Amino acid sequence: MVSIERIARRIVADSGNALDEYYRFYNNGEWVIRVVRQVVSLLAEMEGSMSNFSADIPKLEGNEGYIGDADVKELDTDSCSRELKSRIAEMKKKYAEWEKADGAGQAKLSDEYKAIVLTLKDYMTAYEQSCVTTFRNRYVEDERNVRDLLDIMHRNGTKVMNDKIGQNTGDDLKNRQDKPY
């Protein structure tokens, strides 16, 4: 019987915390959604003009890095990160061309730049909605599963603790120090 308890304890210890997956998804998912909302807000400012390009691009690149580092497969952050990198590269190219162009060329390149920003803003807005929907759908199911798990833990834990508390005396506890339970 003692060896079975050791095996069971080892299996439980090796499996890790049952709630780790939930914790990672909800913390990282919330972070991704917050960053995506910042990106959408920043793009709304950028579509007005190219005047703050030098200040806005590093912010955009930083947010792209945050999304790429989050690595939430359910939210497909890798795909979003690739799209952001691609569009940022296009914006940089248009801005470099804009700086070298004359007045008429700058107007045309400015319009092309704004089109890239608008396209990225539309993509990020749609991505945000997708993330929120995925988050909401998983939350509804996970909340029920976690509550059921916690209810079982509470019910069984209380039953075991309450049944054993009245039976154990101080001498029994001293004799059982070698056993974890």
C-alpha cells in the first residue's frame, strides 16, 4: 500500500499544477488583447499623417515584439506578429521613399502610406475581435470546468479533513511525522 501511495504522489508531482494552462492562457491572452488595442489606437493616430513616423514606428515595433513573445497559440499570435512585421516594413519603405520625393511625389506616397496603415488597422481590429471571441468562448467553458474542479476539491477536502480532525490526537500526529498524510 505504501508503494502505491508513493507512485501516486510521484505521478501527481510530475504532472505539475493542473491550473497552469488556464493561468498562462488568461494572463497572456489578456496581455495580447491589451497590446492589440494599443496598436489599433496607435494606427488610428498614424493614419492622419506621417509627421510622427519617427516616434510611432518604434512603439509599433515594440508592440509587435510583445505580441510575438506572448506565444498564445489559441489566439494565433505568430500570424499576427508576421503580419505586423510585414506591414511595418512596407511603412518604412514608403516613408524612406517619401523623404526623398518632391512635393507631388510626397502626396502620392503619403496616400499609399495611409492605405497601408488603414489596411493594417482593419486587420488589427478584426484580429482584436477574433481574440475577444476566442477568449470569451474559452472563458465560458473553462469557468465551468474550473468551478467543477474546485467544488470537487472543496467537497472532498472538507470531508476528509473533517472526518480526520476529530480522530487525531497530538500523540497520533507525532507518530505520523514520517508520513506526509
